[in-house]
Amino acid sequence: MMQMSKRKVAGVVAAAVLGAQLWASAVPVYAQEVNSLSETPTHQVARTTQETLADWEAWTRDHAYRLETIKPVEGKIEPGSFKDLDMLKPLLHDKRIVFLGESSHGVAEFNQAKTRLIQYLHEEMGYNVLAFESGLSNTSIAYGNAASQSAEQTMKDSIFGVWWSKEILPLFNYLKDTQTSENPLMLTGFDIQMQFPLMNGKWLQDAKQAERLKQAEEKLAAYAGGTDLEGYQKDKNHLMGIYNETLRTLKAKGSEEHIKALYPSNPALIKQLERSLQDRIRAADEYVELSIKSNRGYEEEDYAVYAEYLLKSMEWRDQAMQDNLIWLATEVYPNEKFIVWGHNDHIQKAHSEVMGTYYPVKQMGELLPEEWKKYSYVLGLYPVSGKTADNTGAIHDVLPFEEGSIESIVSKASQSPYTFIDLKYRNNERGNSWMFEPRYTYSWGMIPESLVARDQYDGLLLIDNVHPPQYIRNHK
């Protein structure tokens, strides 16, 4: 890879992780010789590169599923609406959690495809909880009013702005429609990052404490996004004290009845608010200082410090997200099956083993205990061609795939715009050895990485000719 300045490397990392402008880096030369890892009798002559690629594409052509559409159903769902997804039933019959990934947050077709998959999983397979890579408090509070407010308002109150788009709105329309059914789709989140709208304490009976919480949230958010470490260390105990006071107020007599009356769609909200406040206390104690130190390192162009604390903060965040997800599945919805929406990096089963990643730390999917992995199915989504948006909304071309890459093998074999392939229930053989060895792919459609597909995912969904979302954002 062509050498980049330290500032440019830092910029790439900041973009992918924190939502700043993404940078396209130089693409390393792809190795032309491909070696199969399948067991080959010693008397056989080794295959050439082209023979190997032809074997892989032939096998994939026979085993891939070509989806008829990725567009979600709007309005009444008729019998047979999801017949092309029925191949998922035997794959997921014993799975409690289905992880739906995405290599970029800025792809319209990912939002459409995942919404349709959620409809299918809820309608046909009894997955009743949707957990987003968004704030636990934001999603849980917004869900409390899902039946009575507009779908767009629930979307904006609950999930990060990178997903506010016309393509995801059908999901929130569907969620609202299900609230009057016997099996409503329940919305929650597992992230610990501060997210707007901040907690304002409207659910507290004590108006003065609600105002103190509002001010603490604004201060904590400002510190987390800034570089004033000394100021924060002086203010830290005071802020943590306000969150502890709010916890005590939340537990006061009559609070549960008050909250249930305000947010009738979410009977579990008081538990989720208590957990959210505990998360804030933990974040105020540890995570915010990591963020400030990383921000200061970047501002002062001390990239060793920047990278050290950025990676520490990322691992801290993913451990907290994993803790929240398990807590939701054991304490709040112990009898429900979950759909989890997040970036590929967060859900990969061994992210720290991905070669070329700018943040080689263990993330949520890798941190998940083995017993939970056993009952999970991890689906990674990748674009094959088109354009994507980064977290600022800037548009980038999906880089042309390299011969022998995951995108090349699957898309050439399928010759379909929407291709699903199962990896989990496969043994290593001549035609599918590509999924058992390192293969080239693009994160965000343009950051080159190498990974063993079967070590990271249970299935892949590749989509050709993607587009940036049609964002629904206000002037702010």
C-alpha cells in the first residue's frame, strides 16, 4: 500500500469510526496466484489461477440464492410476499439472534433489504425484538410512543441520523402498524454513545431533577466531543452525582405508573431507563476520558496518542454494547427472538483477525460468549458496484472489485443483482474453498481488507448497483 501521511491515516480511521469524511486509500496489488486450501490428493496437479476461479464460480452458481426483490412490503402483507426468502427457515430454525450487518451505513439498498428481511423474520419466524446500533435510551423511549406518533418521528427519536432516509421509513411504518397486532415488533437499542435527542428527563415526576439531568447531558456531550480533559476531571464527580440522583428519583414511589402512562407502547421502559442511567455513570467514569484523550491527540497531531485512545474507546464501547444486548435478551425480553441491526464490523465473529482493518480490536460480535454465538446467525451485507455515502453524506464510488475477491466470486457466479449465500452449513471442498481462506473485500465500498468469510459470517448478501440513501434530515 502506498504510504500515507500520519494525518491522512488518522483521517481515514476517524471517518470510518466517528462519521467524518471517508478517505480513499491506495489499493494494494492483488495477488494473482490463488491457492486452494481444500485437501487435494498428491497425485493431482495443482490448479491454475483461472481453473481455481472457474471452480469457485461454478460451485457458487449452484449454491447461491437469487432474491426476487429487496423492496419491503408497504401496506398489507399478502401470502407469498416472501417466498424467495423461505430458504432461511432451515438455516435459522434454532437461532435466537439474527445479526443483520452492512459494510456501510450509507446504502439505500441495504436499508430496503434489511427492512424486508425484518418483515419476513417477524411475520414468518417469530422474531419480535429489533435491536438497533443506536442508544438504548433513545430507542426505548421512542418505542414507548410508537403507536401514537408518526413513523418518521419515531425514526428520528430513536436511531442515529445516518439511517434517517426514505428507504428506511417503511420499516417504521411497519413497526407502527404492528402495534395493534397480537405480536407487535418491539424496538430497542444497545449502544452507549450519547445521541441526540439527549435524555431530558420528561419521564421524571420531579421537574427540577429533570432539568438537572438535561444540563448534565449537555455538559457530558460537550466534554465527550472536546479536548478539555482537565475541566472534565474537575466536573466528573459532580456529573456522576447527578446521574446517581436521577437513578434514585426514577426508583421513587409512583414512577413506574407515571412512565407507563406516558409511554404506553413500552411496558419495559423503566428497566431500560435504569440501565441507560447506569450506562451513563459508567461512561462518565471511563469512556468520556478515553474520548477526550483521543480528540486531544488528533487536534495536537499526536497520532500515536490519538490511535491508542481511539482504539481503547472503541473496544470499551463494543464491550458495553455486547453487555447491553445480553442484558436485553436475558432480563428484558427473555422469551423473545432478536434481530440486531449494525455495521458489519460490530457483528463480525472475529473482527480483530481482519487484515487491513484500521481498528484491529475485538468488537461486539467477537466478544459475544460462545454459547450465544451458537444460537446466532451473522449476515454480512456488501455492495458490488454503485455509489455509497459516508456518515457525513458525502458520496463515494464503490471501487471496482478485484478478481478473486468475495464480491467478484459471488457476483460473477450469480449474475443477479441480489445474491444470498450461506456459509455456515458448508464443509471445505474444492469448489467453496474461497470462503475458508483469506479473500479480498471492501469495507465501506472502498477500504481494502482481507478476511476469511466463514470465520466472520454465517451468510452473505451482495447487492449490485447501489445508491446513497435519500436522506430525511432537517436543516440542523
